[in-house]
Amino acid sequence: MNNLNDTLPSMMHRATENLEPVTTDLLDRTVQQGLRLRRRRTAVLSVSGAGAVLATAGLVAGGIQLLGSPSEASVAGTPVPIVAPKAATKPTTKPAVVTPQQTLATLRRLISGQGRTLTKPTARGSEKDGFLAASYVVDDGNGTSFIEVLVAGGGMQAPCGTGAAASGCTTNPDGSTMYSATGEPEYADGRQDREGIVANRVELQLPDGRYIGLTNYNGPAEKGTVHTRPEPVFTTAQLVTMARSKAWKFPAYTAPKPSGFKVKTK
């Protein structure tokens, strides 16, 4: 066998002796073809990469849709403590305290009218005393007339007594009792002739013990003065209407009997 190192050159020479050398055009075409193949591979890789990115985004979006928003997902993974609602509490505020000034204001509203002048307002009493009292001097152009009111939460002597049917006393269907008097003399002696003070009076006691009394005189005061008009400015019927008004506010019953106010009953 011949030595391969000796025979190989001659064999290669015979195999290529009829081939033409590589031209420039062939080289250019080869280079262009290589560039095209490279760009094609780059494009394929880019498309594949973009597809992978889109696929990953799709998976993330799907996960968000299943779990809700990111904040919801985090909340869903964390147990939320359940807070029991607080039990409703009853109001602890106490009823408003009624003042003598409120009683005075109520009296003013009830006795005000066209042509009437109200002067010398007074107010006294308290919740502690168990009564409230107020008064005005009314002048309608025909002389002055003193009017006063007393309201109590209880502890007053019934004006007519339980079940009484005496003169001037009535028992109403609601169980309340009322005493009324017209032109009642202030004195039982000679002073009555000298001063001539008379009064229209109404006393109403409700079934629960609350009391309201209204007295109107034909002069500027109850005593120590001479009458200025023949009759009080308000009739007994008008006083009854005032006594039945829902505007009055009564104090709580805290005393057995109000003091400083004379209540006349028959």
C-alpha cells in the first residue's frame, strides 16, 4: 500500500484540476444568503421570545382574574377578623328640668293679645320646691288686672276632693277634677268694701296628681290695693281654656306641698 501522505496530494489535484476558481459574484451571493438566513433566524427567535412574553403575561392576567385585584389577592390570603357590632345602648339623658322662666314664657303666650300690655313679670319656684309660679299685670286699656299661675308635679290638695260634686266642682271624663269661681271676693271683712278686689279662679288637677291653678284679679295686685276695673280681664271660661293647654310643663314631684302660693278651694 502506498503511503497516504504521498498519494493524497496527487488525488486532490486530479479532483480539482477542472474546477473554476470562486468568482466575486458567487462570493457576494453566498454572503447575502448568509445574511438573509441570519436575519430569518433572528426574526424567528424574536417572535418566539415575544410569544413567550405574551404567554407569561397571559398566565399572570389569568391568575389576577382568578384571585381578583392584587389587593384582593393579598386580602384573600390573609384572614380578616370579624368584629361583632356593639350592642345598642339606651339613652341615659335625664328629662329636661323645667324652670320658672319657662312657666313665665308660657303664661305670656297664653295671655298676650291685641291691645294688651303686659308688665311686672315675676317667676319663682323650682324643681326642688316642687312647684313653679309666674305672674303678669295685664292692661287692656280698661284698667290693670293681675294674673298668676302655679304648676306642680303633685302633692297638692284636690280642689274638689275625690268624687266631690260640690258647687263649682266638676269631674271630667278623663278623671281630672276642676274647681272654678267667678267674682270671688278677696276679703271677708270691711276691706272688701273699701278695696273691692275680686277674682276669677280655676284649679285643675290631673289624674296623675299634676296640678295647675290660674287666678285673675280686677286690680294690679291680690291685696293692698284698690280695684281698677269692675271685673278681671279674663273670664272664668278663658282661664279654663288656659289651664287645659298642652303648653304647660310640670316639674317633677319632689315636695309634699308647694309653699308661698295660696290656693283657695271651697
